[in-house]
Amino acid sequence: MHNKKLRDCRVHYNSNHERRLDTTLFITEGDSASGSITKSRDVNTQAVFSLKGKPLNCYGLSKKIVYQNDEFNLLQSALNIEEGLDNLRYNNVVIATDADVDGMHIRLLLLTFFLQFYPDLIKSGHLYILQTPLFRVRNKKETHYCYTDEERVKAILKVGSNPEITRFKGLGEISPDEFKHFIGNSIRLDPVILNRDASISDILSFYMGKNTPTRQNFIIDNLRVEEDINKKELEEKEVEEIT
């Protein structure tokens, strides 16, 4: 399949291959992230689609206008979902963006695209979010990859004095040799779930519409502040749990 944004795999979901359920398309943020995934993926069942920056905010736009956008046009073509899901080429469609503000924004814009034009992809359980580690804690003998601040502190306690701690700011900072662990058997995927009674139009209108004051008040009322967990606090917490 000729698609300049797609690094395809050999097996596809719309085939009778025994590994069709393993087929996965990673939608990545830029060439840097896609480079690491491409080099570490399983070429038989894992494909990569590379975005260039932030995609179009398609809320309220017609499909005709949206498909004038090169990236979304190529994305639906790669998935082969224009006429429905009968010929969907990948069982798992995985949004793989950086764990920062820009990455969250790109994730939201992609969710808007799928919700507005292809909600059945979500309702059928094909859309996921890739979780990748935020930290690497290691010494000369062992390495730990941590997905939360609490995991980081626990790893520091386990490794001992003077560990090397790396904060991954983006997927492109993770080497291909390391990335293969995060998209292999131990892959962590969060499914995108749409409640049966949810109104897609109401969801998109609230989060992507122009009701700015209402949305701002909602964010303020539901804001969660995450405090940094330090080593001493975790040690005290573990002692309490033991006693």
C-alpha cells in the first residue's frame, strides 16, 4: 500500500492470517518517535503512521473539508475505514504521543477525529492509548522503567545509593533497544471506552466547542493536584503498611 505516512506491516486484520488479532497501528507524534518504534516493532504485525505536528481540529467541520487535510486523509486510507469497519486493516489502533502538554493535545485532536467521523471504531473496542515509562532508574546491575512517580521512588529504594535517573521527555528519547520492551509482550494499553449512554455530540460540544467559561469552570472544579512523592515519604508509608 502506497502511503507516504505509513510504515506498514505484513499481516492485516482484514485477512485470514492466524495473527490477525495482533495487528496494530501506532499513530505517532513526528518522525523522531516514529523512528524508535519503527526500528523496534514487529514488522509482521505492527505498523507505524507518523503525524507531522498537531493535526487539524476537525470539530464542527464536514468530512469533505477535513479530508482536504493530507494527514487525516492518509490516516483513514491507512485504516481503510471510509466505508465502515468490515475491511479495517488493524485490530488495534494505538495513539502513541509524548507524555507532555503537546502530546495530550494531539491525543485529544485525534480522539475528536475518531469520535466525530468513526465512532464505531471506538464502540467496537479498537482504539487505545499507549502508556510509556516516564523514568528510567538504574545502576550497573539492574534497570527499572517507571510509569509513575511512586514507581520511580520505589525503584530508587530498590537500586540503592547513587542511581542514574532519566526523565523521558518524549518518545524520541527512548532508544529502539529499549522501546521494544514497551511495545512487546509487556505493552501497556489503555482502551478508549465510550459509555453506552454517552452522547458523542454533547461530549464534543462541551470539550471542543466554544463554551469556554463553562469548560473553564468545569476544569477548575475538577482539578487534581499531584504532589511529588519523595523518598522519605514513601519509606514512611511502607513502614506504616508493614506495621
